[in-house]
Amino acid sequence: GSFEMGDHHDGMSSALPVHTVTLDAFYMDTHEVTVGQFREFVSQSSYTYNGWNDVAKYSPGDDYPMIYVSWNDAVAYAEWAGKRLPTEAEWEYAARGGLEGKRYSWGNNEGIARGYANYEGVEGKDKWDRSTAPVGSLKPNGYGLHDMIGNVAEWCQDWSESDQDTKPLRGGGWNTTTYYLREFRFYNALPT
């Protein structure tokens, strides 16, 4: 289907211009990749990954989301699992959960964000102050997808439009502010 990608709220230049994007059908996992799933991948494929000590600080169990992975790590996992990373357009469409023209995937009310997203600080259902939350701990969006916003930023397949040497990350994380909780908001990083 088609949707309006970007955001007209608040005139943020990174969300403009709002434009129509048409997508073919695609699949999206309902949860983030867990530490346990990534550990199984490393074990079965003999993939070299050396960040386990850092992961354990903020994702302290197998049911927590995998963190501190490069884009190359994420692609290697996805290929091993018979999947692929979403494009930015696919990610944004899925993150919106069927809502059009809203500031957040749950609507326009920032005040209820803590029921849907784990991000900087603690309040309401978001009780994880300095770590990720176990996957699926908070409410899903309208498509039944958990943690598209908050908890862990997610890599996208495409190259960044603003910097062809970087890949986009979407959705914000446990250590980001509400600024990164909007579906259109992204930042870029080197793939390695």
C-alpha cells in the first residue's frame, strides 16, 4: 500500500518533505532480536562477535534485545535467519502501526509514551531506568509490533540519503529522549 512518509508536525527539517511512498508486501518480526537469538546465531554460525560484556550491562538476559551490533552484524544475523533488514520506508510504515498523520505510533499524546516505549528515565509502565526492557514488555502498536519506538534503535537496509557513507538507525532507544520517539526521526552511523 501507500502512505505519507515523513512528518509535517513542528516543521522539523529532517521529516520533510512529506511524500507518498508505495510499498510491496513485506514481513516484520513482532519483537526485536533477543540476546538469546543472537547468541544462538553466533554459536551455530561461528560468527565473530566480541561485545558480550557491553551487552550484559544493558541487556542482562536472553529475553532482552540485542544491542551493540553494527549494521554488518545485523545483516549477518538477518541472512542467517533467512530474513533481511527493512528499508527506511518499510520501517516507518510498520512503526506507524496503521496510524496516519500522528506524531507517535500511539497517537499525538506524548503523555502516554511510557506505556509504549522504554526511553530515558522511568515513569508508568516504563520501569527500566538504565537498561533495555525485555522484548514485548510494553504495548504493541496497531500492527502488533513491539518496541518499534524506544528500547533499541534499529538498523535499516538502505544507505542514508544525507550521507552515502552511513546507514540509518530508527526508533530511538532506552538511553534517548522523546526527541527520538517519532517514527520519522532517525540518525545515521557507519555500518561497521
